Amino acid sequence: MISTILTLIACFFVALFSIFTVMNVISVRTIRRSDGAGISEKVSILVPMRNERDNVKELLDSLSSQSHLENFDILALDDESVDETLSLLEATQLPKLRILKGAPLQPGWLGKNFACHQLANATDARYLVFVDADVRLGPEAVAAAISKMNEWGWDFISPYPKQIARSFIERLVQPLLQWSWFASVPLRFAEMYRLPSMAVANGQFLIIKSSAYVAVGGHEAIKGEVIDDVELSRSLIRAKFNGFVAEGSQISQCRMYKSGQELIAGYAKSQWRAFGNLLGAVLAALILFLSSVLPAIFALQGIRWAVMGYLAITASRMLVALRTGTSILTAPLHPLSALIWIALIKYSWIQKWRGKLVWKERAV
């Protein structure tokens, strides 16, 4: 009886994820290199930086080469780095670069949120472009994203960068970032009906009209939220501002982690909050196991429905990879990827309970 129920649940979620994936791959809003048009209003590219010495040069080369922007500047805030980030910034000779020294972290704030808050307060630009230090933008990226945002009548836009993965652990885990929202959120439905519960955003590259940002209280309103991008997006949606995620792999890319240790620490700091609460995390892990792991286990026993389920979930991974310009090679290993994700969710909660969550030498 229990096995029958689990089988039915697994089949349901495999079918649902497959349907959503096909729908979204076809209909997702996309920003292309050719979409850039002249932007005359002031644009500020805002970069919070803490211990980012390895990213300074490539990042600034990427940002300073932005085209089709008639009036833009780059604000980089050194958030009390303990490496050479500040000295490397000060050694650059970019006329459009303004370097800010971050204030000491205030009680109740998380570091990145406080840095973004300071950056936004330091500019009077119409468009606030938040960019993480490990992101690389194509020359047309900002102009193309703003052009499409205006064309679609949006107040904010989250162009989702292509996720670069090089080590084996990255190749197993990082593709799940984009697959997760392609497979679980009916994007056009969520966009049309402005559902905060279905908000999708990525703070790696996020553009907001300053008027909308101020109206919702900016990062100050979410100062203690570890999933700051999604929470800020939800705040904007609740306030009736238009905007959503867009497929941005043609104009931007990001390699989040450069080692397995970094990857584990990065996911540990956020996965405890990613699904709302402990019950949400348990349900997410259970659904992930039933849809992505159980079919593979039963497929090895030659059970027909399980073989079909495994092939369907693998195909959904491949479709997302092809749509976002990433590799399909690890898609057949999706059950292993799912198990690692479940383990990361568990580890994140354990570290949270122990009070041992740390990111960039700060407690979370």
C-alpha cells in the first residue's frame, strides 16, 4: 500500500516537472545580445565586494565595457574585506568607478544586504543594477536588460546568468539552480498573476527602477533575509510592481564557487531558508527524493514506470541545459545531484541549529 502511494506521488511530480519544463523552455522570457538599445537615463552598477581579490580585474573589465549606456557609473563597495580587495580597487584607473568603504556591519543586518543598502543610498540613478563580484557581463548586458524591462512594462528584472561549472561537484550541483525553477514554477502564470509565492529572482544580476526600490524600503526591509533576492522580488510584487525573472545566459555568466568547500559553505548558509521553514524543507527534500531518486532506484530493478520516470526527469534536465547553454553531460546523473542537494539541505539545517553558519568569515 505504501509503495503504491509513493509510486503515484513520484509519477505525479515527474509528470508535473516535465510539463512545466517543456512549457517554460518554450515560453520563458529571454534577453539576447541584440536587444540592447540606447539608454539615456542614469544607470548605476552596484557591486558589493567582500574578500573578492580574485574577481576584481575581470569584473571591472566586464563592467567598464558596457555599451549603449549614455550615462552610467560603477559603484564598488568594499565590505570590510580582509584580503587585498580594496587595494586592488584603488589601483584601478577607471574614470567611471567610484569606490566606497563600507561602514561596520550593523546589528540585525546581513552583510550583503547592508552593502547593497549603502550602495543604493550613494546614487541618484534611475536604474539600480546590482551585480555580484563573480558575475561577468557581456558588453550589451545592462542595456539589453533595461531595454527589455521597459519594453515589457516592468519595474524590475532578474536576468538569470549562465551558471559556469568546472569541477565535478559543481557540474553535479550547479545545474540544479536553473532546473529547479524551470521545472517547478509555471513562469508565465506566476508573472501574469503576480504571485509572491512563485517569485523567482537571482541577486547575481538584478535591475530595479530606483522609484520601485525606494517604495518597498529597499534592502532595509529585508535586512536579515539570507535569500535576499527572492524576498526583495516578493516585496516588489506585493507592492504591485511588475517584474520577474528572465533567461539571461546569452548576456551574463557566473561561477559561484571554485571549490567543493566553497560550494558546501555557500549552500549551507542559505538552504535552511530556501523553503520557508523546516516543514517546507522536509517536504522539498521528500518531493526531490520521490521525483528524482526513487525512479532511478526502481529503474535498476527493471520496473517500466520507473524507467520512464527516470528518462523523463533526465530529459527535463537536458532541455534546461540546452535552453541555458550549459552542458547536458551530467543530466543522466540527476539522481546523484538530487541526493547531494538533499544532503546540503540537511547539513544547512544542522549548521543553523548549531549556530555554525559562516560565510566570508562572518556568522550568518
